[in-house]
Amino acid sequence: MHRWFALCTTWRRICKEPLMWRVINMSNYEHLSYIGYYIQKMCLHCVDRSQGELVDINLLYFANGQSLQYIAQRSGKLKRLSIACCHSMLCDGLVEAVQKLPLLEELSLTHTIITTEGIESLGRSCPLLKSFELNNSLYDYFDNEDARNEEALAIAKNLPALHHLQLIGNSMTNKGLEAILDGCPHLVSLDLRLCIYVSLNEVLSSRISGQIKDVKHPHDSLAGLEFSFTAYGEDDDEDDMSSEDDEDYTSSEEDEDDTSAEDDEDAMSSEDDEAAMSNDY
């Protein structure tokens, strides 16, 4: 029993060490949203224990503007911030939070909204930002090209130092993509999956391949991603995608070709059956 007591005492002493809390991974499951308040309190307690040494934090399903501002105010050394499935709960708080994070190098937002004002704030306050992920299902509420390209144009104008950019499910068109290629000359990787309004013609494809090493195209597979994404646009049935799919997503033209091939095979099979029946008689 003495050894157990000594072990608990040692572990208690270790847990009081701020460097133990440099990385915090706080996840809450969607169906357990009723305990989000307690998860949030636990998270903020961990931030307090870090005593300003926090460099990496992951928040899933429970973050809001108030908690994010609390984290930013006490974590001036933060380099990586990842937020998922918080939707519009922290829009205003995110704008204010990034102003207190001058050392931020990576920001990942999944199923979480950031306004163009938030992107502008990133550009002003986070000069070291090299990686930006803004991944959402595509809900196309826009009826004009300018509105569809607001986020892309804000990124191009305010985040010129980016090396890695992931924009799964973005509503931008070729206009927004061209602005990003012009405004972010240091890009090494670019993820355009589920950006169904981007049409890569020969000139644009050649420019991308010559400028960026790692490119994922609008109709590339989403298999292997942690979260699912869906496109609600003009072609809902064709663009419904999930990270759990095993087969690659293909364009509607390829689907039509496959359907035609299957119809031809069915027709040939039918003719063979008729020939076999005539021989039997």
C-alpha cells in the first residue's frame, strides 16, 4: 500500500508540472452533448495547469466563443489549434481569439465556420501561419459567383505565407482558385476535394501542377478522413460523399459511361439468352 501511495504522490506531482500540459486533446461525442459543460470546464482547467506553456490543442464538439477566448488569453505560445464540429458557436470568439495568438502556425476548422473578418484577423495577427484547413459540407446558398468566392478571395488577400491549404467542400469557382494561386505563391499542398464549382481546364490544371507539389482534385476520394462531408448543391445524389466510402468518387461523366457499359452488357446477355432458348427449341 505504501508503494501505491508513493506512486499516486509522484503522479500528482508530475501532473502539476506545466510541461505535462503542452498538448491537450479534448473530445466530446455528439450524442453526449449534455455533458459538454463539464468537458469544457475540464478543458479550461487543463489550460490553467499549462501555465502558458500550451502549444497544441484539439477541441471537438464543445468549444464556444467564450471558452476559445479564455484559451487564447492564457496560451500565448499556442502553435496549433484544431476545432471540429462546433459549427457557428464561436464565429465572433474566433476573431478575437486569433488576435492573441501571434505564434500560431496551424489552424484546422472542420464543420466549423469562420467569417471573412476572421480570415482577415488571421492575416493581421498570425504572421507565422503556414497551414490552414477549412473543411465543411457544401451547402450552396449563393446565387452569384462573388458570394461563392468570398472565403477564397479573403484567403488569397490575407494569408500569403501559407504552405498548406485544405478547403474541402468550399463553394469557390475558378475565380477563387485563381486568386489563391496568385495570392499564395508558397503553397506546397492544396486540397480541393468536394469543391464542385471548380472546373479544372487545361490551362488551370497545368498551372496548378507546375506551382504545387501535392494537389487533391475536386472529385478525388474522401476515403480515410475522420469526418464525413456532403455536397448539397445542384447534383445532390452525385456529390453525396463520405469518408467511410471504399471506392473512389468519380465524375458524373464517368458514372454515365459505366452505366452505358452495364446496359450494353445487359443487352448482350439478353441476346445470348434468346439465342440459347432458340437452340433449345
